[in-house]
Amino acid sequence: MEYPLTGNGNGITVDPYFGKKIAGGYYSSGEASYIEYIGGYYFLFVTNGGLAAGGVASDYNNGGYQMRVFRSQNPDGPYVDSKNSTALYGSYLLNFGPNENDGNRGENIFGAYTNWGNQAKGNYGERSQGHNSIIAAEDGRTYLVYHTRFQNWGESHQVRVHQVFQNKNGWLVAAPFEYTGETVTSADIASTQQIPTENIAGKYKLLTHRYKLDHRKKEASEPTDIELLSNGTITGASTGTWSIDEGTSYITLKIGGTTYYGVMVEQTLEPTDTKAPAFTALASTNGVTVWGYKYGESTTEPETPVDGDYKTGLVAYYNFDASPITNQLNTTQTATLQKEGSNSLPTLKTDGSRSGQVIHTNFGAAENTSNVKFTNPLAGATLSEGATVAFWLNSIDQNYWDAAFAFYNPQTTARLYLTLCLRLHHLR
């Protein structure tokens, strides 16, 4: 394949070395591009904005990370969004955040959100999602794999996977919750009705994924309450109509004068096993997506923690990825690197197993230690059911024993040590 030079200066669209330009240009934001052939189209994902979690009023480029979607019938383009806007830029335009001025290019498949379901709420609302892969797998399903930061967990991030479907117009819409082994395939959407019509009516949480969220203030979309009535109308915080294409899983919602085309499937409200009818839909006219899930009756959100819930009641979390080392749940509390005697201060080192930084302490006997001092977040509290301290430890084989953790009472100078015999238990 030859790529003859086409254009000049910043207007070059084909280059013998780089090939054909299909997206971006003029320093407009965009990275982590990914193309996958799905259901008759080549879909291009690009993540715009700054990778960080945001919340820095003085730094516009800190945050705003968001996936945008375009498609084409050819692998080399032209790629356009649902509004027929091109993925190419002919001049610099700001394409993320509250001051975005590029006409909101690219389908907003989803962005920062919180108070959604049983997991993505409070400190753990998702934000700055992106740098994704989109995989049309051999099992007949399509998966969106991305990393996300959280509403109040600093720069810590985790990987998430959502199943993705095509609506009746062939555009991609992401499932409202993480993939937990659901068996519905892409082909099932067009040929089967996953949720019987009589089971659709009821009260729903509605989440609208808007453009131009203010990442400097950590703004995130939050759900409102609506009701889908059996007569096809929508009432509540938003009003309109809904209809299902009988025999398929395609749903059409008209909300506030805007028409959204999507799919209706059953979802699991992680981290529980609660099942609920849910929809995900796109308004082709403006690129905005909406999610919804039915609540009440058997899908009422539990008020008590479930097995495996490690977040409820958590009062301190240190990730060592920022300086100063701060409790991500209470930024007034910090950790201090310190030493005794002739030992050296602990150091921060990157560890691939943790995908972040860890504290490296130096071995030393009594009065000659290297350690980290943390503020006790429970100081003075009465603990009728005790408390849990969890930490990640990677010992070296030469250390057969050591004190891994200690509690210290500054009033009485009493100390309580947790000492590990590493000859028998190599912990990691």
C-alpha cells in the first residue's frame, strides 16, 4: 500500500510514513484510539481530555477524560458521529470539559456518574473513564474494557468491563452496569425480547450522560426518578413516551422532546446479585446517551452491606500515589516517612503488581528502624465490633521475620506489634 503525500503543513491528510489521517488534528485532544468492526461498521473510539480525576480549579487539563465514538463503512474512514460530524479537525477546537466548543463531536457513550445502583456511589462514583479497548468477541458479545478513576479516591484507578449493544440504527450503546456473565448476545437483541412488555412498566432511575461536565469541580451525572407507565407514557422528573419493538429488545424513548433509540435487557446491580430490567439508549440528534434501571418491588436496593462489601464503613485509604501521602477519605490525615538511628528513610517505588507506588522500608533492629507513621482514624472511638486493618505486603526472601505493623499510644508509649514469621509464610 502506497500513501502519496496529500496536502501541506498542518493540512496534510496523507503521509508516506504515517499513512492516512482519519481523526484528530491541530492539537485537539485525543488519544488511545481503537477501531473494531461491529455489525457492519468500523467503530472508532477516541478518548479526549486529561487523564487525571480532576478537581483542580486552576488546571483545566487535569481531568475531563471521556470516550467518544465515531463509525465508518470503511476502515480508513471517513469517520463520523451520529450527528454526521467528522472525527477530523480542520483547526484547533477544545473537545472536552465545560468549555468544549467543537459542537460536542463523537457519541458520548458515557461519562462521569455517581449515585448509580449499589456500587458507583459516593466516593466510588466513576469518572475519567477511557483509554479503552472494544472487543467483538467470538462468543457473540461485544465488550468495552476501560479504566476509571473515582469521585474521591485520588488518582487510583481500576479496570471495568461493560457489554455493548447496537441499537436499531446500528449505533453502539453500553450496558448500564458491569458485565457479570450475562448470556445475551448481540444477535439476541434483534431477534428476541429479553424483557416481556408486561414487565417493563414501573419506577426507574434515569441517568443522562451529558456533555460539558465541569471536571474542575468533579461534576458527575446523577440519576433522577421516572416511571414508565403501562400505557406507554413516562412521568416523573422527565416526561415523554416509550415503546418496545415487539419480538426484539429495541426500545424507543421520547424524553423532553428528544428521541432515544436503545435496547432493553436484564442487568445485575453489582456487587449484589439483584437483577433488574434496564435500558441504554442514544439520541442520534445530539450524541447524548441515557441509562435506566427498574427499582422497587424485587429490585429494591439493599440497605445492609452484602458479603464481600469492603467499602462500607471504610474510614481510611492510602494509595501512596500522591505527595503528601494522604488518606483519600479524609484529606486532613496524612502519613509520614520516618526513621530511627542510622537507618534510611523509606522510599516510594513503582510496583507493576499493584499498578502504582508502594512504600519500601529498610530492615533494622530496635531503635534503628525505617517506618511509616499513619494517623489513627479511629483514635478515641469505642469499637464494639472491633476494626480491620488491611495492607499489601511484599517481603524479600532474605527476611525470615519482621514486625509488619504496630499500634502506638503516645500517652502511655505502649506498643502493639504484628510480627510475621516469613520463613513459613511468604506473604504478598
